[in-house]
Amino acid sequence: MTWFTRLCRQTGLTIHHIVKPVKDDNRKRELNRKVEEKKVNDSVTLRRTTIDEIEIRQDGEKTR
């Protein structure tokens, strides 16, 4: 039965990509990523991730 489930999923993904194709989003670029970790005790770790990005929009594009 798993082959049928995989077949159904792949067929659905194919139809999804035809109806709503993935946009080539090369206008957004990650410049820097910094991760800070602090271990509070044996079971708790605090983690902060800072991501610097640049996004170039064409004239007339709305922000989300």
C-alpha cells in the first residue's frame, strides 16, 4: 500500500507545481547568519539566531 500512497503524493505535487509554479526568488539574499547559544542548565539551552538579508524589489511590487 505504501507505493500507492507515494504515487498519490507525487501526482498531487506534480499537479500543484503545474498550477502554482515555484517562483525563482533570486532577489532575496542572506548576507550574514549569527547564532549565539547559552546553556542555562542540563536541560535548557537558549539560542538566538540573527539573520541579515537584503531584498531587492522591482518598481510596483507590494510588500507582504
